[in-house]
Amino acid sequence: MEALKIINTPAIPILASNINTDIIMPSREMRKVERKGLQEGIFADWRYLDESRTPDPNFILNDIRFKNARIILAGKNFGCGSSREFAVWGLYEYGIRAIIAPSFGDIFFKNCVLNGILPAMIEQERLEALSQYCSDASPLIVNLKRKEICYCKEIISFDIDDRARTFLLEGLDQIDRT
């Protein structure tokens, strides 16, 4: 797993509340029992117009300005629902390394940490300010060492358990941890 220290990229605003793991990774997209080949399935029902995989030009993941984004700004309770680890695997393979939201589904939060994605919780008001800043694909800096999100001259602190932080900073997978 890739060690995560500092990320400096645009952030993709997907701010609806209660986006569950079935939306992030629809069940029909889970064709294998491995972590590869899942990135095309993330947000498939929103990302494509039809079964032919025609990209929906109105969905933000298809906006060329966010092509290299490694951060998602999400609404409350992101990743709720089933314990579908495929959702996290797909996001990781797509290149997402941090998700910033006011809250997460408990199992999704743990799966993110176990699979190399930082789930950073911030207050709703701060998220709204970040969203306005990021709407034109301006980059954010997420510094896991300092537990900070920086943009313009603003700094937003977030908290994360020291053990989870160490796992992410060192890029440890489940085997490395044992």
C-alpha cells in the first residue's frame, strides 16, 4: 500500500448526504473477488448514461478538471449501508487517497483506513467553504502528518486516531500490521 503523507490535488465535491456503498460500488460492478478492475465501477449509476458506459457529462467524475483528483469532498454519513469493501477498493484503484466529510459510515471508515484512504472528518460549515473553493478544481493540501487541510491561507484541523494515522503514514496493509 502507498504511504500517505501529503496530498496536493483538486478535490471532487460529491456532497449529497447518505451516499451508501451501493451507490459508490453497485453490486453488478463486483465481478471479481480481487481488488483490481474495480475503478470503472465506482459511482456507475451516476457516472454513466446507460449500460454502454457512455460517460454522463453532467457527473463531476467525468469533468476533465478533476481527472487527477485524489480527494473527495463528501456529505454527511458517506459510505453508510452495507460493509461493501469493494467500494473502498474501487476508490483506491481510481486514485482516491482522502475523503473529507462531516461523518462516515462506521464500517466504511474502518475499511478506508485498512485500505490506504484517509477518512478526514470536519464540520459541515467548513465542508461548505471547502466545496466553494474546490468547485473550479483549485487544489487542496491534505497533510496527514500535521492533521491539517490547507487552502488559500486557511487551515482546517481534523482528528484521527494515532494508530490509524500511523497505518496510513507508513502504508501498512493488514499483513504488515500483524
